[in-house]
Amino acid sequence: MPCPALPAFTLACLAALLPAGAAADCTVVFGQGRQVAADDSAGARQWDGVNLSFNSRVAQALGERGEAVVPLVAPVAAIEVGATVRAMLARARAEGCSRVVETTLFADAEADMLVARLREYPLEDDGSGTLRIGAPRLTVERQFDLSPATLKRVRPAQLGARMAAELVEQRAAAAK
């Protein structure tokens, strides 16, 4: 399937490019940029890159621990939440995934904070063969003062690796 360049690139297009094949169990590592004005293409590209870097490193860190992962990142331009969620759930069903780790790195202008968050949700069959996202089980979050200096200092890939390690620690503690 030929895909257009960003920002027209969609999650469905991304999902179609990834190899299919059900794993015994896996985690969808899903992220998306947000809160960028529709006419701010430079801002959208910046947040798409930041979220891709953050998401990719979280997925890599979980994979290095032996977990089967399916990384998916929707661009800022994918504003139809329902379609994005349906595409992610379809991919999760095709891969046999039982959970999703949502990755997000965003500016909360109201709170004057830069927020980095991982949140793990179970994927549950609703009884009719349709997957649904359950209540969040685990959350790892960091907040930073929102400033140009912070934006330059935060390294999304390094932050993603550290936060993924914390998520794994939380899983272990919850399993006890």
C-alpha cells in the first residue's frame, strides 16, 4: 500500500506497512502527538518526531527484555480518535496482543508543564469477539517545567528507555 508523506500519513497506513502475524502474546506500544494547531505544520513535524523517538525507544526497551512488541505511532494530523483507536485495536487483534502501552510526550500549556507518560491498559474481549481497552493498570509519568531550555534538554529516546524500565519494575511489583 503506497502511503503519502506526513502529515497525510495515517495510522491505518502505518499498520498496513508492518508485517502481520500473530504472536503468542504481545504489547502494542502506541503513541501520538497532540495539541498542535492544524495550520502549524512545522510544530506537527516536531511533535511527530519527538513522539516517534519516545515511542520507538519504549518499544525497543520492552523488546530487549524479551517482550513481543508492535510499535505504532499516529501523526499529529490523525485527529479522528475513533478511527485511530479502531486501527490500533485491529492491529492488536491481528498480532494477538493482550495489552497496550500508551506513550505520550506533550506540552500542557495550562499547567505550564511538559508531560511524559507511559500508561498500560489491558486489551479485553468484550464477549462478541471485539477488543476493548480496559482500565489503566500502570502509569509512569514525568513532569518538567515547560520552557525552551527544557525542550532542548529533554532527550525523548533516553527518557523512553528509563520510563520503560520503571514500567517493567511496576509490573514486577504488581505481580507479587
